[in-house]
Amino acid sequence: ELGAARERLRQHEEEAPAWPQRARAEGWVPRDEHAGATGALQEQARGLRERLAQLEAAADAKAREAARLRAELAAAVPRAQHEAAEAGLRAEAAALAQRLQELERRHEKTCEEVFRVQRQALFMKSERQAAEDRLGAAQKQLEQAQDEARRLRELHGHAEDAARLVRDRDRKITELSKEVFRLKEALNALPESGGPPQSPPNTAALQARVRALEEKLEETETRHSKVVTLYRSHLLYAVQ
């Protein structure tokens, strides 16, 4: 179509210079007719030029499209190669999916193992806490036993002191008893007078001595019984 338009335009342009000569050869034509004919021809030529510009623009666009298609065709790959690449990618995708499933299973097992370890750690922590509590109780009992042993040693020392004191008291009581008995024998051996009872100075002193010794003996026996009672209580506590 572009070639035909160019041809018609060329024919019109070639025929245009010959029109005056043809007019002179054939005779003059009216100005109106001449103006109408030339106007129509000019209008037709202008339309042809516009159509020609449109066709040239379309041809340029088609040329650019053809160049783009040629570039895409040059960059394209054969179908066999494309199908092989697609098959390889599908196989790789399937392998990755299988690996993903395996990783998910391993992840689940890992989560279960972590949960089991956490539960075991919690159990061990509770066991350790219980062991620490038992250890604290044992240490407390040990301290109490040590205090008790120390108190028993002290009581044992007090008991030994009490035993020595009891032995000293027994000896002193024995000595006092002997002294009282000897003084009584001495009083009984003194001669009796027929007059009014008058105590010689030695007799009065002896009687005062006997009374003092008897009071001291009673006091000693009272303290002795208290010491014996305390000694027995210490021994009973030590045995318990």
C-alpha cells in the first residue's frame, strides 16, 4: 500500500508540469474548473502525503517490533533445552520438598528431645532441691547432735564433779559422825556430881561442840542429798 501511494504521488507530480502544456494544446479551460481540479489534486496529494506519513510511522513501528522479536528469538533457547531445564528444576524442587519434609521430621524430633531434656532438667532440679533440703536437714541434725554431745560432755563433767563432791561429802560426813560419836563417848565418860548440876567448862564446851557438829552434820547431809539428787538426774539425762 505504501508503494502504491508513492507511485500515485509520483505520477501526479510527474503529470503536474505537463498540465499547462496540455491545456495550451487542447485549449484553455475555465479558471474555476482549473482551480477545482488543481485543488482536488492538491487535496488528494495532501491526503496521500498524510497516509504516506502514517504508513511510514507504522512501518517504523513494525520494524522496531520485528527487531524486538528477532532479539527475543536470538535470546530464546530451544524447546528441548527448555524442557530439559524445566524437568531438572522440577526434580530439584521435588528433592527440596523431600528434604524439607525430612527437616520438618527432624525438627519435630528435636523439639521432642528438647522437651524431654527440659522435663528431665526440671526433675533433676527438683531432685537436687530435695537433696539440698535433705542435706540441710542432715546438717541441722548433725549440728543438733554436736550440740547435744557437747552438752553431754558438759553434763558428764558436771557428773564427775558431782561424784567427787559426793565422795568428799561422804568422807566429811563420816569424819563428822566419828567426831560426834567420839565426843558423845567423852561426855558419857565424865563423872556425875551429887550437887546441883553444874557443867564444867570443858563439858559445856564439849556440848557446844557436839551441838555444832550435829548441826553441821545435818546441814552436810541435806546438801549431800541435794548433790546426790542432782548427780542422779545428770546420770539419768546422760543415759537417755
